[in-house]
Amino acid sequence: MVARLDAGALMRTICLTLGTLLCALSATASVEEARQHLASYRMVLTELQDALNRQDAAAYEALREKSLATLAEARKAFEASGADDSTDPAIVFSYAEVLKLEGDDDLGAEIARNALDKGVESPALWRIYGEMCLATGPSHYARGVEALLKSTALDGTSPESADTWFALGRYYLDREMPEAASKAFASALAANPDHVPAQLGDAAARIYAGDIAGAGAIVERVGRAAQPHDVLLRSMVRSALFDFELARREFDDTAENHFSFSRLMYIAGRFPEAVLAAKRAGRLAPERVDILNFQSAIQIQLGDYAGAIQTCEASLRAKADQPQIQQTLEQLKQAAQQQQAPQTGQGKGMLR
């Protein structure tokens, strides 16, 4: 005997299956949309850096608004996909990254922890969880360090692990533990020698240790690659210099040490001290036009045209064939005359 099919039950099963499939497709589409927004956000960040380099305030502000809007759209798409309850490490990581970029570290840490508690083993997820724990305050520091160490235990040698080692190094540096920081930065650079933040962290750790020339050499070698990390660099160097001075550490009285100290002071935004250190370096090595030219550049920024003129003249005496410095000197003399012109005019008026 052939069993009769219940048409109603069959239709309900089909609808349920189609509904589940459509929900899955919708979630997949939302995740893909979120990832596209996140990729767009990173592209806008590049444009932001370009606007900053051009000192285009209007473009910078417009791009900043665009970046925030793009990040908000990415968050909405991840929320629509149900990413907060996902066990896919790539999805959870990307969603947590968006929350971290928005400054919502508490929620990001909670979502990452939720996935980790479900048995997801992902070095990247442990890393971002650790970073967000550290960002939420002192009460979560121990948990954050533990998570970062867990990440390095799962993967401490791949190029991707450099981010985790750097996060540990930055934590140790902020806690004034330069030896531990130096080891973490060394591990980061062993995993990825081109990791710029770790190189800058290594420079900051060297300042704590009193290796001023070594720190200056690293910053000089990194060069323009440090621009996207400008805020990070200034923050770490400023803190390291403060600790160096507070501990009354000293360095050998050499031109290279003083020149490096001058450059580091400049990075920290301490221009007058940078000029003083450059002057000492110049006295120890009067033939070093790179030192003299750096000093004159700072003096120009400070508006000390008279001092910059003297420094440029000293540089040209050391090496006459410097067309750019000669041009700068002529422009400085014109600027100095314009500064004095109002005073001269006022004096003539009084004579009348």
C-alpha cells in the first residue's frame, strides 16, 4: 500500500527549508557587504593620510566624515548577519575589528570572548580580544595580557603574529618595563622584519635603555614608512624621553648621540630642546651639514629667522655646493627684511 503524501505538511517543510536557506543567504550577503564596507574604510584611511600630508583641511574633514559613515555601515551589516553569535573566526574577528575601530571595545571583547568560549581556536581572535581587554581599563589588563600570550602560544612565528607581539611590547612599554618590551618587539621583528610599528617600538625601548643613537638610527631607517603611524611614534617617543630624563640617564657626548637626541626631541614636539641638541651636535662636528640643515629647518618652524640664517651660512661654509640651502638662505633674508620693514617705517614716521 502506498502512503499518501500530506500536501500541507510537504508545503510547510518546503517553506521552512526555503526560509532557512534565504536566511543563510541573507546573512552571507550581509557579511560580504560588511567586508566591502570595511575594505572601503581602509581605502578612505589612505586618502585621509594623503590629505594630511597635503595639509588639505577641507578634504581631510570630508574624508573623516566619510570614514566614520563607512565604518557605521559595516557595523550595521555585521549586526544584520548575526555576527555577534557566529563561530566563524574570520567573521567574528572582522566584526570585533569594526567595533574596536569605533571605540566600542567592551562589546567587541564580549563578542570575541563569546566565540572563544564556544571552542573557537584562533590566534587572531585571541589577539583582538586581548587588545580590547587592554583598552577597557586596568581591571582587564591581566586578562588582556593572558589572551595575547595565548595567541602567541598558538602562533608566535608567522608574519601575522607580529601584531600580537607588538601589542604585548606596547603594553610593557606603557608599564615602564623596557626589557620585557624589547623582547616582545624582537619577537615581532623575528616574525616580520618589515613590521613598522615594532621597529618604532624597538626605537622607543632603546630610548628607555639609553641607546639614543640606536633609537635615532632606527627612526631614520624607517623614514617615510612611519608616516601612517605618526601618532603612535610621537606617543611612544614622548613617553620614552620623559622616562629617560626623569631617571637622569646620560649618553656619551658625541655628535651622533646629540643629533639623534635632537631628532627624537623633534618627533616628540619639543622643538626648543631639539635646537639645543642640534647645536651641540654641530659644535662637535662642524663639517656635518646634515646636522646644520636639520637645525635650520627647526629654527624656521620656530620663526627664528635670524638663527636660521646663521645656521644656513655655517652650512654653506662647510659645503658651498648646496643650491637648495643657498635658495633657503636668500628667502630667509627676504623674510627677515619684511619682518623689520614695519618697524623701520614706523621709525621714519616718528622722525617726521
